Amino acid sequence: MVDRFGREINYMRISVTDRCNLRCLYCMPEEGIDYKLTHKDILSLEELARLTRVAASVGIKKVRLTGGEPLVRKNIEKLVEYIAEIPEIDDIALTTNGVKFKVMATRLKKAGLKRVNFSLDSLKPERFSYITRGGDIKPVMEGIFTALELGLNPIKINTVVIKGFNDDEVLEFAKLAYDYPLHIRFIEFMPVGDIKFWNEDKLIKSEKIKSRIEHEFELALPDKIVGSGPAKYFKLRGGQGSVGFISPMSNHFCGECNRIRLTADGKLRGCLYSKEEVDLMEAIKQNANDDELAEIFLEAINNKPRHHNFGSGWGKENERKMYQIGG
């Protein structure tokens, strides 16, 4: 699939649920979601697998399962197994907060999971508890090291850098990548909803973060990292891992974007920020065949915008929040 701007679209992110077992300050309201999707509102595992097969028939080769928190979705291992059976799909990944990962890791790998990203914004237990509104960092760290033991490589840690909150931990995260074969990805703070925690003063640009690291570590260009996506990576010379920088605010990477997004309730988006959606759930309810579903995928690709517009804020007219679309 090639969109109207010449980008090859071969990657689909699937949000399997809008629910989460944490309440991160910049993502979700403290009381949780005002309106939770019920079981009948979301695609079944079999429907998700069918849509992935259709997507594969028109060019999708990589799939990432997201949420909310994907590991709160019942029988998520079965979905991984279904997707692993699709010949055209050569990469199945997962983004998780890590709380439930350790106890599920072996089953996920056996089902066909290739690699995993962990979302982790602080290495300090008290600070982690604050940003997640009560989360415990211990099972998260255990999950990361379990992933290392199982060889679910490359293992990436996504860290949103927020001025005045965790920017003093940048070197600690870099040291983690130096000591272990982990790939730490520092992400610029984005306005991903009308959550009060966001403001522009908390944004630190990637170049400044990189400069801090260069004072302590020698950076070098890395070998190719699987699923590198929008991150710009650098080896830590003498160390085992790497650091990467994702810069949606200061240097958007939209010209290289290769992804589409499927929500738990069956909406297909060409961009996280875009308000344009096409409805696959309704098409399934109307007994659309696979060829008709493929046309809907092509419609979403055709509607994919040239670039995002994060700089203007999320916007009240964008009713969905990031946890409802998939991070």
C-alpha cells in the first residue's frame, strides 16, 4: 500500500482495549474513563485476526498490539497466536506498561510474540507511583528483565521526558542502556488529550536531551535496530544498548510514517492526531466480505494526512484520547 504522498504503509498498530491498570497523569483521568467500551462494543479476537488478515492482503507486514494496556485484554495470547499464523505478517510486537508482563511473558512468546516495548517514565519508585497514580515499579522492572531472559529483542523502553518531573533521570536511563542490551527511547512530551497535566513549558526538545547524554557518554551511529520507526538511535560506545530520540514536536517524522491504527471498536485511522476515521466494525456488522473490507483499508490510507498538527494542541473536536486510539 502506497499512500498519496508516496509513503509505503506496511505497519498496523492495533488497540485491543481502551482500559488500563494504571492512571498516568498525562494520559488518563484519575477516576478512569468516563465511558468504557463494553464487550459488545469492541472487536472480538477473531474479528481482530480477520481484519489483520485483510490488512496483510493489501500490504501490512508488521503489527503492534497496544491499548490502553493490552495485557488487560482477556486471552490476548490467543490473538498473538492468530496473527502469528498469517504468513504475510513477519513481526508481532507489543507495547505494555509492564505490570502484568512477567507472569504472561512465556505464554506470549510461545504464541508468537517477537518483541516488546515497555512504557516507563521514572526509575524512582516514589516518582513512578506519582506519575502512574499508585503504580508499583517492581513488577515492571521484573518484566523488563524477564523479556531479556526470553530473548524478546530488541527490547525498547519508551520514556516521555517532562521538564521538572523526570528530566533529571535522563542519565540514569542512559546508564541502564549502557549496562544492558536495552534501547531507551526518549520521547518529547506531546499534547495527547485535554488532560490538565500538559503544558508547553514541560516540553524538552530531543536535541537538549541528547546534549546532556553526550556530556557523559560517547555516542555513535548504531547498527540497524528492528522496528526503529521514528526514533533516531545512537550506540553508547563501550555499552550494550542504545539511546533513541522521538521528536514529534520539534522535528516531526511524518514524511517517513508507515503506519495505520485500528481501534478496539473497529475504527481505522491514518494518523494518531487525525480526526478522520473509517468504520470497520459497522462494515463487519453489515456482513462485508474481505474484498469490501480491503477497500475500507485503502480508503483510510487515502485519507492519511501529510503530517500531524500536534503544535496546535489536541483539540476538543478530537473526542478520542490517546488511550482510546493506541499509543
